[in-house]
Amino acid sequence: MSLPTRLPDYTLRRSARRRTIEIQVRPDSVRVLAPTRVSRASIDRMVAEKTEWINTRQQALRQRVPMMSAPVPLDQGSDLLWLGERLSLEVIANQPTTHVSRCGDRLQLALSSRIRKARADAISEQLEGWYRAQAFDYFQARVRFWCVHTRLSPSEVRVRSYRRKWGCCTSRGVVSFNWLLIMAPVHIIDYVIVHELSHLLHMNHSAAFWSTVAKYYPDYREAKAWLNNQRDLHWPPRQLSGE
Ligand SMILES: [Zn+2]
């Protein structure tokens, strides 16, 4: 007789409509879906029989998790990106007011004692607000610089949240930028600005459009590739890639 192996912890969800037992393995949890009529003893027996499979599967999943780089909660010492540079977060709690300030390679967040939110939520929310405001100011100024250079002027510059694009230009000449770009290096931001300004001349991605881009930003292919391969422009930030 073999030694009884410890049963993996699992949560049980029963359903009257279900006919079979299903075991769902996640990196940090196991869930068993079972028909209402099946006894707890038989479920335990089945989980016991599958213990080795569950453990192997869980281990494989856990090894894959870092590749997917889950969001990391922001707190003391967290790494943040700012115009391509790494900043280290410093949180000072119980302050009279809330404010964010950058000091060399540190980003200081003073949290007001009046904030009632969970610490992690308060930190993420305050930093996001600060990043968005900074992105707005930065893009206004940087677009002005490129307007002088290219003589292409948008009717308005906006900073927004986009899931799948870095910028956009409307037929009315409004150019918008994804606020996450404030974490990218300046030369990448410049490429996105030149790209959107070039759309003021060509509302498509024709050869003529790309030759306008190339005129003001000759290395555009490199910048495009950087954006396609980047893994760090997310909010909340994920574990930063590379060193
Ligand atoms: Zn475009």
C-alpha cells in the first residue's frame, strides 16, 4: 500500500446540470466542477488519483507565467518608466496632501492621510493621473516642436487611452496620442508624432505617406519595429523586461 499523498487544495463548484467531473488547473489554484449528486468522497478520490497530473500541470503553468508578465502591484521601490528611463518609486504615506514629484531617478509619491482607498489602488490611481497629465503637457510641447519642423499643424492635440493604437489623426486634423507613450524613449515618441502629423497630408499608409514620414524621420522602420516588439508600455506596469 502506498503512503497517502496529500490532496491538492481545490475549490468545488457543483451544478445540477453538469454530468461529469472536470478539474481545472490554474497556476495558483485548482477548481473542480462536479454534478450535484456526486459525493464529496468520490470527488476526493478522483482528485487523489489525479494528484500527480495536477501537480505536473500546475508546475508547467507556473513556469509559463513569468513570460506573460502579470501586472505587479506598485509600491516602494517599484520600477517605472519615464521617457525611456527607469525611475524608482518612493511612497511616503500619511502626508497632508497627495502629490507626485520626480527627483532625479526617483519618483516620489506623497499620499494624503485622508485617502481611504486601499494603498495599492491609491498608488496606482495617483500615478496614472500624474502620468496622464505629464503626457498631455509633453505632447503639446513636443508636437509644437515638430510643427515648426514639418510645417504641419493639427487643429488640436489630445492624449487618450487606447487599447490597440499609439496615435490617431482625424479628417478634421485632430491628432491624438496614447498616454502610455510617455514611458517610451523620446525618439520613439517623435516617430509617433511625425507619423500622425504626416497623416495631415495623407490620410492613409500609401507610399507617399511613408515618404513624408521618412523625410522628417529617416529611421522610422526602426522605431516601428521597436513599438511592435515592446513589452513595457502597459498600465499598471508589468515586470519590466531586460535590464
Ligand atoms: Zn498611421
